[in-house]
Amino acid sequence: MDPIDTLLTDAQARRDAGDWPAAAALFARAAEARPAEAAIWQNLALARYAAGERRGAAEAAARTVAIQPALWQARALLARVARDGGQPVEAERQWQAVLAQDPASAPALMGLADLHLNVFGDAAHAAALAGRVAQDPDWASDAELTRLMAAFYTGALAPAALSEGLRTFARTHLQRPAAPVRVLRSGRRRVGLISPLLSASPVYFLTFSTWAALAATHDLVIFQRGTRDDAATAQFRALAGEWHDVAHLPPEALTDRLVAAELDVVFDLGGWSDVGALSALSARPAARAFTWIGGQSATTGLDAFDGWIGDKWQSPATSRAFYAEPLVEIDRGYCDYTPPAGIAALRDLPKAGVALVGNPVKVTDALRPLWPEDVREVTLIDRRYAYGATLERVRRVLEQIGVSIAAVVTPDGHDAYLAAVARHRAIVNTAPYAAGLTAVEAYHLGVRVIGPPSGGPLFAQRHVLSHARTRGRNPTLARQIAALIAQPA
């Protein structure tokens, strides 16, 4: 056999075994020997991407496109690398190039739907794109999930229909066979945390103080499902007794990793932002499981959890019918805010005017009938308004309400965002998806939260009902979470 063919056989074996660094090294040697073969470059790109080498993956995918422009999979990988790297406009360009070759390309349509829902903030357009592949058996589940997630913002589904839709989706597409039953150990317990949001996100700001308080008395086993690595990630890593990078593991392999970790309790901190993890957790890989902050918009639809962590305002007993999980009512509020250094000094800044902050995806036609009548001008504050289409869509929604835009601020980083918000007397609460962390931050900046009252039975509709009372602080939270962990079987 040709030595390069032998090398490729070894590379493919490493790839199939999930040994991505070794596979990438072998495919790189093969590409050097056969630089004109697009398939080798594409395999190299995929292996590097799975190994977390985004730049190298992009270089290999670009070589693939140069050799074989019609190979859409290479452009798809370039789109994913750009998306991961914070370059959504480039990701959109690559997906549009795929559509130019094949206007019915399901991967491209769903890639664009992801960008419009999760980056550019246009839920209605995302749902429309997904609708074009709803009848494709290979993509119907992705299309249905996009439709459900978009409905949180557009109000296209009534709360009962949305909740039932999530349950049906979970039963149909996420449920996995049960893992071997694990018995709770006595004494010091192994506690798993799994999330793609272990960074400067609500997971950090609203849960970190609890984990910091528990780290000395529990073995924290952290499963990093994201690729973002910042100062908050470093703080989580410092707490971990074990740290597992599992961003690219599919549900079956992720279940196996969780089982192998021999966890007593696992906390889902990703919710609907990580359906792969939800699927893995559906197998009950730990003795007990709870779902908490992070993608916590509504029920997971799974019966694998021992509790949904909320409080009497966020998830009252009267909303029990909307949850597949038993409700855990945390006394004095379900979160405990860790304020960034320097936030107290921002409270004293002069304040004037009203701001509309947070993800533009929350600004839809559903907000129009609920807009506060005395607010006729706002400053828009969010980095995503740097995208022209995002700004123009929100401008049209506000014009239909009769609201003008006084200024647009696209802050570079979280500190700049807080400083911009602190200069306003109030922010507008959004609906039907209410302000969450942004409301907590506003309260700590001395900024009022005005507008539509949080209402409805879904968790995402009720954020301000809790935060207005607690300001996101609960000094007893760590003790209550520790009590959950310590519960006997």
C-alpha cells in the first residue's frame, strides 16, 4: 500500500475514535504530501475544528474551497468557525455562498436561522428560515426547535402551547435510554456542573457565589460545553476539582463521560441553550439532577430532573402544570448576584433618559401593545446594534409604537455596557421575554426598571417579579443549594 494511503487509514481511525489532535496531525502530513486533494484538506479542517484549533481549521477549509469550490461542507465549516470566533457577518456570508449554489440547502438555511435567532436578534426571520426545511426528515427536529425558541420572543404560541411543544420535543428528540442507576455516596459528594455558559454570562453572575461557597466542602466536577474562555471561565476553572472540556461531544458520548465521573448530583446550567446536554442528562447519568440558571426559559420537558430551581415569584406553585420538573422553591430568591468590581461607583453617575437594553431579539411586535405610554424616546444599548439589519429592524418596531431613538450605544465589553446603562434613569422591561440579568444590573446601578409587568406562567415571562423584590441577592442561597445536594435518596 502507498505510504500516504496507510497514513490516511491511520488518520481516519484516529478520527473515528475521537482522537482529534492525533487525527489532525496525521491529516496534516497527508495534506503536505498530497496538497491538491480537497478531501484531505477537508478532513484536516474537521479534525482541527473538533480539536479546538479554529484558526488551523479555517486555513484548511479555505484550502479546500480553493481546490473544490463546490464542496459546500468546507464553506459550512468556515461559517461555523466564524460564528464561534465572533464574526457572524462572515458566517452569514459563507452560508449565503452555500445558498447561492443550492437555494434549498438545509444546512445553510438552518445555519442562517441560528445566526438570526441567536446573534442578529430576529426571531421571526429565524422561524421563517427554519420553516423552509420543516418537511426535511433530516432537519425537521432542528426546524421545530427553532420555531419553539422563536416563539418565546414573538409570542406566536400561547404559553400552554409552547410548554406542551417543549415537552413533546423533549420526549420525541431528546430522551435517551436510562444509564445504570447510581446510588448516592455518603459523606463528601461529587457535584457536576454542565453548561456552555461558563463565562461572563448569567451563569457566572447569578450562580458563582454559590459554587465558591460550596467548593471547600464538595468536589466540583465541571463540564465545559462552551468554547468561550474569559476571566469568569478562569474563576470557574479555579473552583473545579476536575475540569472536562466537552464542547463537541455528542449526547451519547457525553452521557458516558458523565456516568464515568461518578456524580452524586449534577446541575444543568445550560437548559435550552444546549440541547445536546439536555439529551445526555435525560439518561440520568448521576444519582440526582437539577436544572437551574442558564437557558432557563421554560421547562426542559424531561422527567429526568429531581427539581427545577426557582422561587415563589419566578415559578410559583400555580404554574406547576407548565413544568415537567418538580418545582424547588428557594426562599428569598433563586439567584445571588456577583457584582463586577466598580459597579457601586457607577450608581453615582448623573442619570437622564430611558434606555432599551439587552438582546434585540426581545424587541418584537409582541412588545407593541405593552409598551409604556409615557416613553416616547429611548437610547438603544447593546453591542448587536452594530449590525445594520438588527438596528433597522428594531427601528421599524419602535417607529410603529411611536418611539424615536435618541442614540445608539454599542459598548465594547461588559464594563462599558454597565457604564452606559448607569447614565439613564430607567430601562424598559421587555415582553413577552422579560429582562433577567439586565434588570438585576439596572437595580444595582440605581436605574429603575419600567414598562410591561412580568406576567404569564412561563419562567422567561416572570424575571422581574423576582428581581424587583430581591435585587438578585440572596445570602442564604448557598446554604439552601447545599441542603439540596445533601438530601438522601
